[in-house]
Amino acid sequence: MLTVPGLCWLCHLPLRLAHWGICSCCTASLSITPSRCPRCGLPAAGRGRECGRCLQHPPPWERLVCVSDYAAPLSQVVHRLKFSGATAVAPALARLLTLQVLAQRRETGLPPPEFMVSVPLHRLRAWQRGYNQSHLLARCLSQQLGCRYEAAALTRLRRGAVQHHLSARLRKSNLKNAFRLELPVTGRHMVIVDDVVTTGSTVAEIARLLKRNGAATVQVWCLCRTL
């Protein structure tokens, strides 16, 4: 489950700085992405402009930051983190997201958040998997960016069906009232951390919960945005 020490997780070539986990060439290649809507993260006609979908039906968050599409080679490493117990890759993947966030701050003035939460797993699923990959990413991100993170801020109340097996309509109904907020967020600028955003149903449900409880703004940060 672990890569050979000193080799890049993506291309498997030797690393000059072993603790980075992913080489500079692979990092640079992942940053070459098409123009995206700053709100939903999907392809848009112009860089930095919201797409027609968001203008007509805006999601319940203000910004979405992602590293790449859900495509090889990054998708393969994310899959290993999520389903194969390769937790050692989490700091390297979090570093990719940190670099993207910092780039967005320089280019677009992305505001820094005050409080970070991760998408929770139901306790039975967390017990079966042994960890929550979104928690691992958020913990590393909080250290790298100096942002407050509370692992217990959200609780998943219902287990429900596995999201990636459901259609967009069923995903939404599967998540209705599935989460509970455990800490006050009134007036705070929030970030939701997840590994992959597909339809956005999960992060949308959490964003609505945060907004109902008084959050000032909500951003979504993820490794991959499925097109």
C-alpha cells in the first residue's frame, strides 16, 4: 500500500525532496486545466467568470477550488487513499491542494477561511474503513495553511447508500437531514474539505446546514472535480 520511499506517487521517479511525495513535474502538469467556473468548478467559457448554470441556479457555496479533474494519474492515487488504505499519501495530496489554494489567492484574491470542516463518514463506515480520507486531508491542510480545523464539527446521522452508486437525484434524497452541526459557526468564513466532488450533493447539503446556522461564507476544497 505504500510507495517506495523517495519516489513520486504519480510517476514513480525519484524525488529530490522525498517528503513532498509528488514531484514538481507532476505537480506542474496537474495545474494545466481548462477554464473553470470559480463557483462550481465545472468548465466555463471564460476564466474567472461564473458559468450559466451557476448564474441561473447558484450552489449554496461561494467558491470551489480543486486540483484536477477526476482522471489518471491523480484519480488512481485518490482511489488508493479512499479504498486501499494508502493513508501515507494524504500529506502529499493535501500539499497539491494547498498549492492550488495559494495560487487562487494570488490570482483571484480568494479570501482565507476562518474554520475548516471535513465531510464526515457515518461511524459504521468509518469503523469498516478504519479512517476518513477527508479528515486526513483536512488535518494536513490545517497544518499547512494555519487554519483552524475541528474534526468533530460535523456528525453524519444516517448511513444511507454509498453515494457513488447513486444517480444525482437519489444522491440528493439520500443526504436529506443526514448531517448535524456540533459547533457554532455564526459569522464565520467556512471551508468544506472533501476528496472528490461529483454531483456536489454532499457538500451542498453541508453548505446549506452551515448557512442555516449563520456561516458568513462557504468554500469547497477538493482534490478532484468530476466533469
